[in-house]
Amino acid sequence: MKVLKFGGASVKNAEGVRNLASVIQKVGFMNGVIVISAMGKMTNAFEEIVKALFYEPEKIEEKVNFTRLFHQDILIDLFGHQNKFEKDLTLFYQQFSEKIELNKGMAYDRVYDEIVSQAEILSTKICSFWLDHIGINHQWLDAREVIKTDDNHRKAKVNWSLTQAAVSSQIKTSEITLVQGFIGSHNENITTTLGREGSDYTAAIIGYCLDAEEVNVFKDVPGVMNADPRVFERAVLLNELSFTEAIEMSFYGATVIHPKTIQPLQKKNIPLVVKSFVDPVLPGTRISKALMLEPRTPIFIRKENQILLSISDREFDFIAEEDLSDIYDLFHKHRISVNLIQLSAISFSVCFEDIFNTFQALIEDLQKKYKVLYNNNLILYTVRHFNEEVISDLLKGKEVLLKQTSRETVQILMK
């Protein structure tokens, strides 16, 4: 029994939906779970609805209509004009409008989860319509029924005991089950999300709970590359990775794999195979208890929109342990996840991304006690298994603000 996961790029249009069905048939998938993300860039589009609800209410209708027309066009391409599924789409958006009204006045992160999760629901509904249409028997399941979490909206933690019980009781491994990625619910059945790109994590959670033979993640690349081919011209395919290497890559920001995906699979030694939805019969990249890395080559990870924050005492005194404790408490309060740290006698520098738009509030809190300087719009490069030649090439013509080197990894923050 396997778990297959298809990302948004694989179902970005009607041709993608048709291809999803083709992949299922080509790989001989007869039983297990299929996890599907929101279509194309629809997660972003539904995020825009949330922003409009809070900051530009006059634009809500425009933002909602954009998503409705996008999905309607896919339905028409798949089934023709005046198809029977357009009524389902109309009903969905009637209920969606009611949901928007009900969420007015609630906290931003809770509203985010309620609204953005609908992109996943709609994506799997349309894919389910198509699988029914071509005769692939399956069951559609709402992931919120089985992925149980705490109430930490937008970055929920899995309640493993409740999730294990729900998955075991509601998913039959003898048939195909279609489920959403990214979303769950806490014990009051209020929607939560697992963090952006969390659909891979959903596949891993379900694979863990069902003792899957393998989890396959289908992407728009032939597998895990040693660098983003859109940025680095000479990117090469990695045939095998160990769990440890994959965790390191995801920790530093490799976007092919969600950071939390590997850990549950590693616990049960369930291989993760990253494959191409364009040519699914190719072997892709296998992540397991294997060699550290094959082929052995430097790995490049690039993260944009970074902020370098330097904190010092107002009286130029030393940054002591109690100061670090205070600073980390504020990072936790404002949900800041740090990518790089450097400490000197009188200053503490950190690099991070303002994922939850809390940076200004953090600055205001820090300035009550400390002197604060920062640069934004920076790029952080992480190179695993580096050598001096590749670092020299990377640094050409760049202004370096911070560089940190360990045995296997170098991190360089640049303008």
C-alpha cells in the first residue's frame, strides 16, 4: 500500500487533472491514499481573499470571483459547457460566501485557516469528479476528519494519537482514498493548517499511520535536484538521499521537501520517493536509510526575502545569557523562526523571514530595551558539501553581509 501526493503544479489546469488520472494508471495504483494540493497558485489566491477581508473589504467580491472563474474554467475544459458539476461549484461558492461572513471579526490566523483550506477542498472535489467520470473507483475524504491537531492556527502540531485512531478507522487500505493535503482540525472540529507546503507532510502523516510501503511525491521536476534548476544552470538529479541528508536540506530551506515530512517516515523506515508527474515511470529520487548522498556533489539552497537583524545593548554592554533569553522569548511571541545566528560580545545578529507579518511588532518590543538595526530584501545561500571553488563562484560580484562555515555547510547572507 502506497501514498501518492500531487502538488499544485501537477493539477494547475484541466490537462493536469487528466494527467493525474494517467499517472495513477501508469504506475498501476490500485489501493492506497492520494493526497492532492490546491490547484496551481490557488493557495495564494485564497490568501488574497483573507487579506481583502481584513484590509480591503471592497475587493472581496473581486478576489472571490477570480478563484471561482479559475475553477469554473477547469470544469468546462474537463466536462464541457453546462456540465452537471457547475451546480456543485455554485453551491460551494454560496457556502463559501456564508463562511466569509461568519468569519468576520475573528482572529486573522483562524480566518486564514478557514478560508485558505477551501482551495484544497475544491481541488480534490474537481479531481474526484474527473476520476468518477473516467471510471476510477475511489472514496473522497475530508482530511479534517482524520488529521487531528492542536489549535495553533497556520502552523498546527499533529495530535498523533487522535490522528492514528482516525486514520485507522476511516481509511480502507484496500481501496483508493482521495484526501486533501495541508489541512486538519483540532478537537472542536475547527479547521487548522500545517504550514505552507504542508501537503507533503500530510502524505507522510498518513503513510506513517497506515504503515505504508512507500510515499511517492509527484513534482514538476524529475526528483530532488542539488539546486533549483530555475536559479542554477548546472543542477543535477540526486538519485539517493539518506533521511538525515533530506532533513538537513529541508531544514535549510530546500522547497522540494517540507521540513516536517521526513521525520515520521524515518521513524518507521518508510521510503519517500520524489518523482516527476510528467514521466512517472522514471525512478526519481529515493530517500531512505541509504548512502548519505548519491552522487556526492555540493547542494545549493537559496532563500529570498530574508531580514538581518542586529541587536545590541543601548549602553554597549555585553549581550548576556539573560538578554538572549529575553530576545528568544520575543521571537517566540512573534512567531519568528530563525535561519542563522551570530553572536559577538556586544551584538546578536539573526537572519529570518517575516512569514507571519510580525516583524514591525517585534522591532517595537525589542526597541524598548535594545538598540536595533536591520537590513531586508536579502538572499541567504546555504551550500552543503561545499568546496572552495563553488564558494568562490557563488561570491563573485556579491556583497556579503554575513558568512558562517561548519564542517559540511556554509551559509552566506547577501544583498
